[in-house]
Amino acid sequence: MKMKAFKTILGLTLLFMAMACNTTPKYETLEDYPIYDGNDLGMTYTPASTQLKIWSPAAQSVKVKLYEKGDGDNLIDEFKMKRDKQGVWSYKLKGDHAGEYYTYQVQQNGQWLQEKPDLYAVAVGVNGQRSMIIDLKNTNPEGWEEDQKPALANYNDIIIYELQIRDVSISPNSGITQKGKYAGLVETGTKSPEGLSTGLDHIKDLGVTHVHLLPTFDHRSIDETKLDEPQYNWGYDPLNYNVPEGSFSTNPYDGAVRIKEFKQMVKTLHENGIRVILDVVYNHTGQTEDSNFNQLVPDYYYRQNAEGGFSDASACGNETASERAMMRKYIIESVAYWAKEYHLDGFRFDLMGIHDIETMNEVSRTLREIDPSIFVYGEGWTAGSSPLPQEEQALKANTYKLEQVAAFSDDLRDGLKGSVFEEKEGGFVSQTTGLKESIKFGIVASTQHPQVNYDSVNYSNAPWAAEPYQTISYVSCHDNNTLWDKLLLSRPDASEADRIKMHKLAETIVLTSQGVPFIHAGMEMLRSKDGVENSYESPDAINQIDWSRKAQYKEVYEYYKGIIALRKAHPAFRMTSTKDIQSNLEFLDYAGDNFIGYRLKNNANGDQWEEILVLLNGADTNKTISLPAGNWTLVADGSKVSEKGLRKLSSKTLTVPGITAYILKKD
């Protein structure tokens, strides 16, 4: 403790000496940089003045440049910033500068680095090259202060629908006017040529509770000055973290427009009973040497490898150092800003395994203080090795150490359809054997259950979720082949009718499993990307949702809508604790490697139905079983769903057709 106090006093002494002599403080390592404890980095606007602050401890000098516009040759003036405490530089612009743009430029080791926007920018010009001074109150749509989030009692009640904003509306057959725009996602009354609802009306009718927006912060791959030319990117190449992407707005040149349109989108989704999740990518930046972070505070925000270069667990050229105090602070303040300013309801962390556990727990705590119903989840893996020790990484295996943070279950995903990395490999629904325990593991949401043999689970040899809401159950997402394309590749010998049955069986298992189900947009109409496995920069022709498929496969859509409604009506499918699952979910002893039967009993989780029986036949042959004691009514048969019942069963045995899920209630 004495040594720590001595180092603090020494550091302050060096800082004051440096300020007095106008010299740069010397730091032995990046970890020695001072930590700024304020919450006002970036721009603080009032009509009387604008305060600008940047943290760059090792800089010799910093200047701010003021511009009339977000691009072009229109410099107003430049100003030398003043060295302040804890590594911060500041400058106060007197007068009202709303609508003007600014950049920073840092001198370090005798060299002037590149001119860059503010890391804490909340508005930017076209292509995100200049920060904008803005009064955020003027970006609020009418009624923003009265925006009401749809009710949410438990995380287990969530049903996620993952979409990319452009994909929903860009197809010529979407019936949507504002194609590829924030406004397009929330147009109502839109129809396909066949007269069926599209866009928001479709999503609302399907019955999901949350939309998960693929990265919608400002990313760098799309040239916003050339939106009349074909361009596409998912957006996993971050540029400005606290600003909406400009290409989805009606005017990317005016920094205020994208903000107001994003807020209007959120408000309209809320008004239609749908919450909003933002996909966030704090694990790496779209550039490395030339990134905003690296040019304003060289090296600090990134992890280094043994040779001193950039480590690369993201497989994108770099990985951020969340364990460093100011990177952790940045991530926490960024999500808090989105939650407060944009009324967001959740965050999905890309390659969450790159982040350290403590950062993710602080993210969760901070967000739940703002709104206890905000949901946080992520990919519990990395794309490469990291210098951060595995026991500190927010990996799937460490999910039980995370506080109210969920992870994706690749165990269930690949158990259902086969490995995403082996396109011809099948899964439980496509008649591959040896995956029964992996499916059971998914059904109990990766929790501890006495009837799961963990030695036989495909990827996990132990439960990793402490509670069921910590598991995201899914079979398909934007990554890899769509489920429909995967079935085409792995079972080219099967008829279309059988592949439809496989598709429905897989998604039925997802939607009846414990945990939080996740749906890839368009899979309710057998979405295809023509076999393109990684469509992150493929054209619209590949990525767009083809709304004609809704008419072509209307029976599939109606079936999925029915299963979603059944899940929402019956809390037995949404138990809130591992203890409840252990007490009320019982696997039945039916033979067959591709057949699973289980019952939800004791009016589980307050369900009005005393007992529910779920029978899953992944084999391509019929299976006749003995029913548990009692009288049973069939409520779902792989083609139709009826809570009132499709038919009462008069026999004590039941034949379940091949590649089919049956759901029954006890009378």
C-alpha cells in the first residue's frame, strides 16, 4: 500500500513538473498511463461554449481543427489544446458552434500523427472523418421523452430476431419505399406482390419480442458519398463507436439526420411491441495502424503480442485490450451512452471471448443500473489465440462466472445441423447419429441436469450456464450457411419436402428449448443465400430477404408463427432457474439415437397445463412409442399448431412420423 501511494505521489509530481516545464511526462509502460476518472471526454455542448477533451497522456502536443462541414476544404481555424490532469488535453470554444465539425491531431515522439475524429464523437460527417458539435436534444423525434419500452418480465421471455437493416427492405419485392434505410425498417402497411405483409408488419405478426440489429454504429466499408453505387457490408469493421451508420440514413452528410432517424426507428419498434438490441464490436477496429484509436493514443487500446506487435484474436488485424483501464472505461461508457441516448434494450457482443470477464461484468452491472431489463449476450469464443489468459476471457466455458450475461450455444447449433465449418456434415435433424446428448444439453439450456451425459456432448464436457437465460439457443445466424442452404449441402439426396421437415424440426427444437431462442431473419420462409457461406460483402442479390418466399412457403411461416405463439403462451418452455428445470423437465427413456422425448411437468413455471410432452424424431422412419399415463391431446404435429388441440389421442401408443416434432398436453 505504501509503495502504491509513493508511486501515485511520484506520478503526480512528474506530471506537475512536466506541466510547469511544458514537457511530456515519461511512462515506462502503457499500464503506467494515468487513468482519467471524469465522465466528460469528447464534446460538452452549450449554446455559450463547447468544451473539448481528449485523453492522450504521452502526447507532446495536441491540436483541434474546426471545420464548417463534415468533408471538403473548409477549415475555420485550429487551436492548440492545453495539457490537463490525468493525461487529458482540453480546449473551450466560446460561442455557439452547433453544426460545425472538428478533428484532433496528436504529436508524439516528435511526429505529428494523422488527423482523426474524436474517439468519443456522438455525431460525425459523411464517412465519419470529422466529429460534429451538436445539441442532441434537437435530434429527438416528436414524443421521444414519452417513448415506452414494451414490457419484459424475465430474460427467459425474450425471442430474438436477428436482421441486417438493408436486407429487410432492399429487395424489389419488399413493397418498402425507404429501401435500405432506418425508416424502411419501420414502414407499416407494406406488402409483397402476393399481397402478404413485409417488413415491420411481418416481424410483428411473427411474434418475436426483440430485433437484433447487425452492427449499426458507424462502420468504414461503405462509402457514404457513393450510395447510388452497389455496396454491401455487414458492418463488423468499426470506425466511430458512438454514432449510427450513415448509409442507413437519408442524408449521411448532416450528422444530425442519422441520429434522429435511428431514434425514430427505435421509438416505432417500441410502439409495435418490439425491443431493440444493438450488435456491438468492441473487440477490434476496422483499421489497425491507421485507426482512430491508434493515431490518437498509439498502442494503448490494443493488446500486443510477444514481439511487441498487434495481437490478433479477432482475425481482423488487431484486438482491443479491454483489461486496460481506459479501454474498459470506453466500452462501459459507450454502451451506457447507447442505452440512455437511444433507449436500447440489449447488446450482443461480437467475439465476446476477446474481452475479459471483469469488463463484461461491469458492462452488465452498469446497464442494469440504467434499466434492469437490458439484455447482454455474446459470442463466447475468439477467432484466434489471445495473450489474455483463458481463465480471464469471457469464453462460453466461463459463462458461469459472468453476471447476467448470456452466450450462444454452438453445441445445440451444430448438434442440430452439423458443423458450420464442414458443409457436408449433417446433424440430428438430418439423420446423423451420436448427437442425442448434445440436443438434450441444448434443451436444458446448457445447465446442470441429472439426465444429461456431458461426456457425450459435442463441444462441452460440463454445463457452462449457471441459469437458463445465459444460453442463446439457435441453429442459424448471419454467419455461415443459412439453415436451408446447409440442409441442401449436407443432404442433397433428400427431397425438398424432407428438407422442409428437417428445417421445421430444427427450429421447433430451438423454440421449445429452455433458455433464450434466437431466429435468423427470413428463416421463417426458408431463407437462402444461394450457398454463399460468408456473405459479409456479397451483393444485395445474395443478402436480401426475398419476400416472394413467404408466399411460396406460407405453411412454414404459419407453423413457425404458431410455435412462437405456443412458447409465449406457456411458461413451461421458459423456466427461470436451473433448479426449476431439474425439478420439472424429465427426459423419457425412449430408444433410438435420433429420438428424444421429454415432459414438462408440475404446471412448470406456473403453466396452466399440468404436463406437456415433447417428442422429437430426427430419424427418417416413423417411431411408435408408449405414452405416459393419462389422456393426451396433440397440439403440434410438424405442420400445424393449435393450443386448443389438433386431436385427442384415444390410444396408449403414438406413432411419430420421421423428421417431425410432436407436442402434446395432458388433459
